[in-house]
Amino acid sequence: MPGFLEKESSLAGIVRLSPRLMAVADLVPSCRIAVDIGTDHGWLPIRLVQQDRCERAIAADLRLGPLHRASSHIRRYGLSDRIETRLTDGLAGIEVGENDVVILAGLGGHEIMRIVAAAEKPCPTLVIQAMKTQPELRHFLCNRGYSITQEHLARERHRFYPVLQARFTGTPCSLTDLEALIGPVILAGQSCDLPDYLTQLQSRIRKQLIG
């Protein structure tokens, strides 16, 4: 079996990410530990370790099924010594240091707000990709002393996924409703994808109003 795993590791190569997860990875700064909450298959921490974006990673999930899949993939890529799996709800039981990054990707905005609010102390750096409730989430982060420092738009299967990086400053700030809806950095940067993204937002709001 060890020989088989070593062979698998040598053939695995660099893990390929979807455009959405690649946008998340791109916003993770160099750090000591990358904590991926809701890791699912574990692809993101594998990629971050392969790129030496972090020294180590924690792949955490609330469910056993995803953790088993993540553990299998981590072994396949020969990274069991650098990536630890945790069965936990959010950040419960995970100590986040000053040089660590917490990643919350593929979760709903309300779930992300719950996890951040329940943390024992503020996270120095957050990288977030929320599937919904983005305006409320942006207001929440700013009210709790986080500054949104970077934002990207990931386009995947005709849909846009906003990804943001937020750093804790301890100083609450405020956003206009338009900034919260679109994203302050996206709005200020005038991304080339902004017109298409606004069309998507307009369609979503229209559907919400209708039903």
C-alpha cells in the first residue's frame, strides 16, 4: 500500500481548481496556516500548500463524508504531513494566530456571519466567497471592525461569484447600500466584468421582487 500511495502522489501533480476556487486561492496571502472552513473535497488547501502559499493548512468540515474525501485526496497528493483535517462546527476548537488566514468559501452569508460571530477572537485575515446574502455580509463585516481590502469577480458557468479579502482593524466602518450590494472594491475598481455582473444582480433582484 505505501508504494501505491507514493506512486499515486508522484502522478497527481498540481491540483486544478474551478474558476471560483481559483479566485479564492488568489486572494489568500502568504501565511503560516490557512484554515479552510467547509473544505468539502479539500482541493483548496491542497493547492495552497502546493503553491507554498501557507506553511500548513487545516481542512475543516462539519460533516464526516466530506472530511473522508478530503483525507483521501490529501493522502493521494502526499501532503498528510502539512494538511490536518478537523471535524468541527466553524472555528470551534481552532486557534487562529496572527499570521493565519481563515477561508470561508461556498457557504451562505448567514452561515459565514454565524461562524465569524462565534469565533473566540477576531480573525486577522478572512477570505470569503459567499453563495448568497452578500450585502448583509459586507455590512456585518464592516460593523465588526473588518476592512474589505480586495475583491474579485469569478465567472463560472455563466454566473459571477464575488470573492473578498477582509482584514481586522478593530475600527467599525460603514458602507452605502450600493457598496454593500456590489462590493466597495469592485465598485471603485470598475472591473471589466462589472457591466455583466450588474446585469446578473438586476435579474436576481427582479426575480426576488416578483416572487
